Amino acid sequence: MVPPLPSQRSPSASPSQPSGKSEVSDLRLQLRQLAGSRAPGADDSKRDLFKRVISYMTVGIDVSSAFSEMVMCSATSDIVLKKMCYLYVGNYARSNPDLALLTINFLQKDCRDEDPMIRGLALRSLCSLRVANLVEYLVGPLGSGLKDGSAYVRMVSAVGVLKLYHISPATCLDADFPALLKSLMLSDPDPQVVANCLSSLQEIWNLETSEEASREREALLSKQVVYYLLNRIKEFSEWAQCLVLDLVSKYIPTDSNDIFDIMNLLEDRLQHVNSAVVLATIKLFLHMTMSMTDVHQQVYERIKAPLLTLVSTSSPEQSYAVLSHLHLLVMRAPMLFSSDYKHFYCQYSQPSYVKKLKLEMLTAIANESNTYEIVTELCEYAANVDVPIARESIRAVGKIALQQYDVNAIVDRLLQFLEMDKDYVTAETLVLVKDLLRKYPQWSHDCIAVVGNISSKNVQEPKAKSALIWMLGEYSQDMLDAPYILESLIENWNEEHSAEVRLHLLTAAMKCFFKRPPETQKALGAALVAGLADSHQDVHDRALFYYRLLQHDVSVAERVVNPPKQAVSVFADTQSNEIKDRIFDEFNSLSVVYQKPSYLFIDKEHRGPFEFSEDIGDISLGADSGDNVIPAQRYDANDNDLLLSTAEKEESRGLTHNGSSYGGLEYDASLVSVASSATPSPAQAATSLQSALAIDDLLGLGVPVEPEPPQPPSLKLNPKPVLDPSNFQKKWGQLQISSSQECSLTPKGAAALTTPQALLRHMQGHSIQCIASGGQAPNFKFFFFAQRADEPSSFFLVECLINASSAKAQLKIKADDSSVSEAFSALFQSALSKLSVA
């Protein structure tokens, strides 16, 4: 098959991709042939070539090599070719300033063309080059353009002045262009030229910081300029109207008559079809009447109808934006909109984000006169196929119940939700019933009668389960099965992944214990044991607090955990009044849609949380323990690779002991001195021990749970052994496992693993050193080594896998002398059994 000629395109080639490396060269050749051609059909051929060049440029192919040919072909009266050429030149002029010099002559020539469209396009392209070296060529055409007889050219020139200012502010100001813009703004008959002049002037003087700029900003807000623009506002486009309204909103009226005159001029803008114009007018009305209370209230009445009309007639996106502003007004004056609640009923065809906002508005305007109708409507939404909307509707019913005084019918509706046999409905209702009981304790009898029939197995969401557990503890005297339900939940402690639920379980078990001690004794003991061994710091701390509180004084513990309850009168709002006022000041902006002031999403320090590395290898367990603790390292599945990666990391961080060797952990004598200084008297110690044993025995935490640790055999270990990581790895690969056993930790020992450094220090005190550690709660992995005191060449190597939840440890021991492995194993287990909470 004969290949296509260079001037032809392969039929299979993509129209937007060159078929070969010579494609751009072929385009240059054809463009050079057509440059200056006056033959019939030449412009059509140029169009085809220009389209190919623009298509390549659009997909990112570099066609800057055809720059000179494109400039030569621009000598034509075809406006389509002119537009494509200007687009090409504007794209490559910024990245190739030297090539941009080639365009100056033909662009300046086109700025003097007879056709105003070509003059305007050329001037726009000339200002869009944005090359600092070409600034001197812009001043003349811009000055002529501002005085051009065509409104289009003047409109382009007004924006071109702003472009020139961004390239070279000094050149723009020296040419006195701002004064020309101001004169043009106040005298030009074309409204779009006036709008462009106003936009450019505002941006220029806002960027300037001189005294002259301050005077000019004040001049723009003078009464003469403001009324001139207001009298012509009907001539402007929608964008220009919003620009003028924004300027007028910054104007300070001289008196009340001035305010009324402005409002009368803009009265018909409230009926505009464009929502941006309506919202800008409303912002102006609201801000101007802030100091006039009566008029301000009348403004609310006046703007209500236009806003409701926009909500019902706009697209969903525009409707949401208008609803967001309406929601802000509803929060400030709910009584004014209480009679229009039916406008906020949800329609089946509306998207979920609009429905959610309408539900919030129904909650805000609910009062004694419309509560029944609103709650009836919301209850219909609870069976909606859209689960998020069903949830929101139930929450709305609950919020209305919390803000009303007569809640008889609402409570009945909420309790009926529990009979719908839908998991998400039950979950949301339980949370609301809990809040309802906190505010209205008198409804406890009716609510508990229904809640008591709900099986805890059917409640899986953490918030709902926490609410149910709270009620089991708070009203355990009214719920016969409360202790047994709590006991079954505590038995499945390890299967509960939510720390919030475990925290509520601890508190509920304590409350139930003080009300029904015999039935809750076992459950409370199990909860404290599980809580002390929990890997979550808050759960561990609360369990330890409750345990020590019971040890100190049971009556004090009851007063702390189960004090007399007072009804909650007001629930905290998520937004402060200051934040709401800030949002109101930024009416008709994204702040209203985001429901947060602009500085929270514009300022850098408020853009979001810092991003931290999730690499566990960068996190060491001993980072806060001083120099005496070896940082824990991440371990791999392959034991043989563990210590090599550990050594490499330690070398890179410079954390080594005794040169290249890992020294044993040194015992901190200061801990002993502090502990000895706080030692109680023998009588106090005996009383405290007796009280502790009594509580432990009562809750099942005594001798049966924590057996007497075995006595260690007579095997002497070197208190400060030294073993190089590479030798440890070499020995671990060469030696056989001489002992493999499983042992148990005491509950206090398992609880101590919330800070793994406690185990490292504890084993150090028994002459057993840790060379590497890692893992995540509740599973930990440690590598220990020890050295015989009588035979320095005899080492013991230990791999210790600990599960803090089950309080179990699996040991693999390797030794140079396997005959004493059992003795060392017994010594290791004895040391491990003595671990306890510091």
C-alpha cells in the first residue's frame, strides 16, 4: 500500500492528533504557501489549516513553530480567521515572549481597521499578550480605543486598562487611564461601557494603597455617582446590575429620606427574574435599614414574597441558593415566616439537598400555631424511600419537641416510630428519646415502657446503642431486664468497635450497680476488667477512675456517678450569635451557602486540618519516654527482615547506644525516689489494701482473677547486656526454637499495655532488654534478649506476641544453651505476670 503524501491525512488518523512527526512541518509549509495569496478560495483553505492548528493546540500539542506562518496568514479581512489567529497568538505569546514581538505590527494595524469588530478583537488580543516588554505598545491603542466611536471597542478598552494595570501599574497610572475611565463612566451612553469602567475602576483603586486611591474610592461612593448609576440601572445587564447594587450597598446615606429614595428606585428590582439581582437588592435593603427597627421589619415582609417565588420557580441549584438565604432570614425572624410553612413542604421531585434544607426551615418556624400540621407532614417523610431524608425528618420532629412546651402529641408520634420495625428509624428515634428524657423527665414512664421492648441486638448504630445504654443505666429501676441486658452487652465487649458505646457501658454499669447491686455486681466487675484492658485511652482512663473511686469510698462514688439529675432547659446551638451575625453581614455570598463566615474557608489557617503521615514507621512508642527507652519499630511479616530494617532506621535517625550496638535499657532511679517519697504509713497502707481487696472480691477482681505470680528460678542474668542487631538477626536465623508457650497476663498487666513503654521498663528491671517492638492495639509484638551473668556468650532470644484484649501472650524462645531454656521461660513468665498499671 502506498503511504499518504505529506500534504494528505490518513483516513484512520484522529482529526485532533497528528498522524506523524512531519505533520506540524507540513502545516507550516502549507501556511507559508497561502500567506499573502489572493487566489479565490484561499481563505477557505486557510480556515481548514487554522482549524487543524487550533485543534492541535487545544489537546496540548506544541505548534509554536508555526508562529511566524500564522502571523503572515493573518493579513485577511475574514473575521473568523482573525479570531482563530488571535486565539493562537494569545496562547503562545505568554510562553514565548520573543515570538510575541512578531505580532505587534499586525495587531496595531488591526486596531486601526475600518471594521469595529476587528478593532475590538485586535485590541483585546493586544492587551491579552501580558508581556512586560510590550507595555509601551499598549498605551496608544488603549487611549484611542477609549475614544473610539464604537461602543464595542470602548467596552474592550475599559477592560484592557485593567489588564494593563496588572502588567504595569505605574504605566497605567502615568497614562492617566483611571481618570479617562471615570469620565467615560459618567458620560458614555452605552450601559455596558459604563459597567466595564466601573468594574475596572473598583479593582484598580482597591488594589492601590495611596491617599489618592482613598479619595477615588470615596468619590465612587459619592451621592452623585450612586444616583447616576441607580437612575440607569434598568439599562444594565444582570451582571452590571449586581455590580451597581454591590457598590450602592457600601454607600452611607445622609438621612432616612436618602434611604427611602434609594429603596423606591430599586423597588422593582425585587420582581426581577434573576435571583442574583433579587438577592443583591435584598442585601441592600436589609443593611440600609438595620438602624430603623420598624422599617427593617417591613422589609422582611416585603422581601418574603419575591424569595418564595424564586424558590418555587427556579432550578434546583438556584432554589437551594435562595433557600440558604431564606433560611438565614428565618433564623433571624421565624415569626414572620410561620404562616408560610406550607411553602417549605418537600416535593417528591426535589433533590435531597433541597429537601434537607426545607426540613431545617420547618424546624425553625415551628410554633404553637403550626406545630401539629408541621409534625404531621414530617411524620409522612419518615417512611420515605430516601433513607437520609427519613432520618432528617425524624430529627426534625425531635428538635421541634425540644423547643415546644406542649409535647404530648409529639411524644406519641416519636414512640410510634419505634413500632415501624425499621433499623434506621429505631436508631434515630432512640437518640431523640434520650434527649427528650433529659429535658422532660416526667415522660420517663411512657417512654421506658416502649423502649424496654426493643432488643439491643437490633440496634447496631453507635449513637443509638449509646442512647439505649444510657437509658438502661439511668432508668434501671424501672426496667426489669436492665442488669441482664447490660451483662449481655458487656460479654460482647471485644466485638464492640465503638469507644463511645464502651464508655456508656461503663457508666451505665456503675449507675445500675448503685440501684440494683446484687444483679449488677458481676456485670460491673466484668466491665471494669475489660475497660482496664481496653486499648482506647479514654475507655481505659474511665475504667481506672471508676475502679479507684470505688476503692476510695463507695458512697462518694455513688454521689459522683449518680447525682440528682436536673432537667436540661436549653440545648447548645452549633453556631454562636456572633457567627450568625458575621454570616448575615456577608449576605448574598458563599458564606450563606456554606453557613460559615468567609474567613473560615478563605484564610489559609482555616482551610482544614494539617495532613499527617500515616506511616506507622515514623511513630515510635518511646517518643515521650526520654533517652533510656528504645523507640519501637514497625515489624514486617518476615522475622528475618525485621531487625535489618530496624537497624537501617536507627542509623538514619542516629538513635544508637554505645556506638553501633544496642545497649540494655537503664533503670531510672528517679522513679524509685518519687515512689518512696509518696509511700503511706503502715496503718494507711493496711487500710487501703483491705478496702481494695474488699472491692476486688465484691466485683470479682480479687484472688481468682489475679493469681499469685510464680517464683522465678535461680537463673542469674546480666543486668546490662549488649547485643548488636545484626548478631541478633543472625542468631535468630541459626538457632532452633527451644521453648514455645502461651501464658496469661493479669488484668492490670493487660491494662498497662495502653502505654507499651511500661512493659519495656518493667522487663528492663528484670534484666531482659527489648531490641524491637511494634504493632497496633490490641495486638503487640516484642523482641527481647537476655544474657547469662555466668556465661557471657550465652544469650536468650524471645519473640513475644501479646493480645491486650484477651490478656494472652505467646512466647517463642531461642537459646545458645537449650538446657536452661525452661528456666529462662519460667523467669520470663514470672516477670511478665508482675506487670501492672503504674
